[in-house]
Amino acid sequence: MNTRIGLLTAALLLGVAGGLVGCSSTAVIAPESSTTAELPYWQAGELATLDQGQHHPAVNALLQQAEQARQAGEWPKTMSYLDQARQIQPRNAAIFYRQGWVSAQMNQPAAAEQLLRRGLLFSHDEGLSRRIQWLLVDVLQQQGKQAEASQLRSRLEAERG
């Protein structure tokens, strides 16, 4: 009987301790998207760097590795690091933007289009959304979707004023 009570008490204590594990006040929570000023630019086929912006520490490390791979021209490796970053922050529109750019550089415009459209779904920043859409214009043109690219470009230019 005492053994049974001891086991029940131990199980109860383990359950309480397990429930408190997630209550640590030292957890680091980073936003899943960057501000527009922190994002790399897409201009004339060049992206400033892939490691700009404030992110979760693990994502920052992966973006730095992606930037090093980009500078070395290792596009598949670059994409692999970005994929890992997206696994950590799956709704980070800035990571989708970067992946779309890399896909375009790898001459994979269909993949780039898909990534950019997903990035638009998660973007809550007007500046980021515009950058994604401008890159989307280029990607649509690469695929021969001139009418859609032209329509999007016209809308973006009208918004620019």
C-alpha cells in the first residue's frame, strides 16, 4: 500500500514538474518577421545580404550561413540553410522573400513564385509585401506570364503614386 502511494506521489510530482517546464522566464521569443528597413533589397538582380534583420538566434545563425554560401555561389546550400530557418519560423515572410530570391537566382521561377506567394500570405508589413510583389513581377516575367506581370506592375506603380 505504501509503495502504491509513493508511486502515485512520484507520478503527481513528475506531472507538476513537467507542466512547469514551459514556464521558464528565460525563454527567448523573437518576432517572426523583420521590419522593412531590415530586409535585403532586390535591385538589378542583386540582394544586399541574406543575413540582415533581427531574428531568433538560431535563425540568425542560419541566415549568416546562407549569406556565406550565397557569396560562394553555392545556391543549393544557400537554399538548404534558408529551409532550416523556415522550419524554425515557418510564418516568417522575410525568409520566404529570401528563398524566392534565391530560387530566382537558381533559375527556378516557378518555385520562386510559389515561395513569394506564400510570403505574401504571412506578410504583415506593407513594405515587405511591396518588395515581395516587385520580385514576383520579375519571376512572372521569367515564366512568360507577361499579362499577369504587367497587371501587377501597373498596380504597384499606381500605389507608388
